[in-house]
Amino acid sequence: MAYVFTPSQMKTLDDNTINCFGIPANVLMENAGRGCADYLVSNYPEQTNGIIIILHGDGNNSGDGFVLARWLHNYKKSVFLLKVHNGTMTAESKHNFELCKALKIPTYDLNKNNDNLDIIENLPGVTMIIDAVFGTGFKGKLPAALKTIFESVKNTPALKVAIDIPSGLNGATGEGNDAFEADLTLTLHSYKMGLFLQDGKYKSGKVVTIPIGIPEHYNDAFFTPAVLIDKENFKLPERYYYANKNDYGRVFAIGGYMGYLGAISMTVKAALRAGAGLVYLVSREENAYFYNANPSEYLFVGIPRIGKTLIPNLKLFSDLFKKADSVIIGPGLGVDTYANYMLEFVLRTSTVPTVVDADALRLIAKDLSLHQYLKKPNILLTPHWGEFCTLTGKDLDQLVKDIPAALENYIKKTGAKVLLKSNTTIFSDGKRMFINISGNDGLATGGSGDVLAGIIGSFCGQKMELGEAAINASYIMGKTAEELAQKRYFPSILPSDIIDNLFMPLTEES
């Protein structure tokens, strides 16, 4: 399982491994440094055959760097220790630094020679620069001197490697605009939350986990960690050889307002492409001309108004609605009285997985009476950041400072299940968290959310659990965008392209 830890969770693991399981801190440090050395020598032979500079301070992350330096030296590599920050040296870190000195590994204290900031650029043949200054415990602002050094490093052609997490990056929130910019991050034991959020996603480069000896059964022994969805744990709904359309769910997709008729069309097409047995497009009766003029594999259901009012005649729909195996409401729904009545009816009466998206989220933000239904176990909200700001009533700048905390606070307040859509997509129900990092900027276009809602609803209709459906749908959609980007300039990717090529990443050729 690909777990993602916060700094506090990682400290709990470390402490329990040392104090309860009995593996000493110096052994964990040794495993970390040697593991990083072995990975670099095996996978980057050209870069490790030049001059390797290790930037360090005094803490345990630097201790990992000292062990790494020893092993690179043992492997006959040219390694150079460059101190760029003063701190408090732990016993383990000090021990390994003294061993480096005993091996006559070259050292230089930039703090005592701050007039030589260009030392990195002046060393000929530098092919790798390793950041071992701060670990996951870093908070606050990066010292000005380090900003200058990291900026200088960025301009070199050498491979930039971070140990555990790029220095200057907040391990919990991903904040760190001035952090070390790595091409490769060797994160210890498991992924860290900050690597996938905000600046972290762009500062970390390729992320590889390095085992350090923490027992696997400790991962979830003391808390429930977040789970990263990847190719190893990605799931699809089960399919059966002897099956018919009724075995794969009746999906009801509700939306469609004048001027936004295409949104729910993409939703139903995505639901069909994702394997739903039957898909009903439920919309205002007056939209029948549009949807029936563009025939597809879905079934159109028109809900008339009561007389000349904006109230939908839901009595005509109630019996049919009971046949639903999953529901999607919101794409192009509108935010008028008609839409509000439809949403209230669905939230109140639905007992099956229900995906609430787009206009439905705006209605929930405006109508506090609807909040009572958000605690129902079958309701999933799927906001992007703009919609999440509307739901919470807070500015984006406030929320992004600590994305997991903002999400957990909203869930604690409302009892809702939420899939928060962004370049890193997060599902949480307050008890568990799933993370997806697949995708690219090709998904940053109108209609992508409508497609995702359709895939989630389809997976739910095929009896997939709501949270798993949400994050796995997000993953396959992101991987499809990545595959398409290999074949075309990815800003040209359309939501319809995602629908048409949805399972491309799972083909033999891929």
C-alpha cells in the first residue's frame, strides 16, 4: 500500500520504531543513507561518476546525508560536503559527521566563508547536488542565505536530489516557494503529504521511496494514514462474463439548464463509457427537443413543472427514481427554484450513492437547510477549489495554506464526504483519506468535472464503494490525460477526448 504521512505521523512511526520495536535511531539513519546511495549509484551512473556535492546543516536530515556521503565514498565516488546552515547536531548526526572526517571526505563550511557563495559553480565537473539540510520538520521561512544558495544551485546543470523532502518545504502543507528545487526526491520509508501539495508538487521532481527498516505493520498501527492511488492499488468495478445491463447499474444523471445543456450530456456519456448498464438523463421537460435531437445510448426523462410555476412535478418521477443504483446531480443544473427543488428532493430521498457537483454545490452554499442532508453516508460532494471556497465562505489564499486541514475542518463541521479536485485530488470522509496525483493541465478546461462526475456515478452504479469510486475515477481520468499528452499537445485535450479514450492507460500497448 502506498501510504502518505504527515510530519507528525512520521515522527510517531520513528519514535515507536526506536522505543517500542527496538531499532536504534543510528540504524535507521544508516539504512536511510545507504539506501539513498545504492539507489543513486544504480540508477544514475553517469551523474554519480562526477563530483557530488552534499548540502547539509546539523540535524538528522544532514545525518542521513553524512551516511550517504560515507557510502558514496566507499563506492569510490567523489563526494564533497558543503555546510550551508548552522543548527543543533544530534548525537547520531555528529557521529556520522566525524566518520566522514575520519575518511577524509572534503568538507567546507559556507557559514564561515559567506563571501564564496559561488563555490558550487566554481567546482569543475559537478554532476550531482544533494540537499540534506532540513527534513520534514521544517516550518516557517527559509533563511535568506539559503534562498540565495538554492537559487544558485537551480542554475547549474547538475542533477538536483533532495533527501526525504526538499529543504524549505512544509512537510504537511506543501508550502515553500523558495524551497530547494529537486529533479529527484528520495523520500524515506514512505511518501510525505507536502510532496504532493502546493509548491511541493513542483519542487519535488520524481519521488522515490527508500526503505529504512520501519516495520510495515507499523504503518497503520497508530493512526489511519492517507493512501496514494497508483497503478499498484488502482481498482475498477468488477465485471462478469455472464451479465446483463441490469448487473451494472442504473445511473440517474440530473441536470441541464438553458445555455448549459452540454454539461449533463458529457456526464451521461462518461457514465456509459465507464461501464454503466443503463443511464438516465433527467432534465427539464422543455429540454426534450435538444436531447432527443441528439440521440445517444442514454434514456431521456423530462420532468415538467407544476402549472406555470418553477416547481418540478416530482410525483411523476418518484417511482422511477426508486430504481436508481446511483445518482449524479449538478452539471448544468441551474440555480433557480426548479433546480433547488430537484436538489432537495434528491438529497432527501436518495438512499444510493449520490454525486453532488457543479450547480448543486452552489445551491448548497446558498441554502443552509440543505446542509442537514450532507451527513448521509451516500452523499459525495465533488468541488473544485472555486466551489470549495463558495462552500466554506473563505478565500482561496486562506484555504491553500493548509489544504488537508481546510478539508478536514469542513468535513468535521458538515459531516460530508468530499472529493476536492485540483492538480492533487483528495478524498476524505473524516476517517480516511485517498490522494490522486495523476493528470496534467489538459484537464484544466470546462467539462472535465462533468466527465469525472459521470465516471464516479458509473463506478458506484457498478457497486463500487463511494470513496473508492471517487478516487479511482479521478486516477483513471488523470492517467488518460497523461496518455493523451504523449500523442498531442496536451492543452488541446478535450473532455470528449477523455471519454473516448477512458481506458487507454490499461491497454496492452500502454
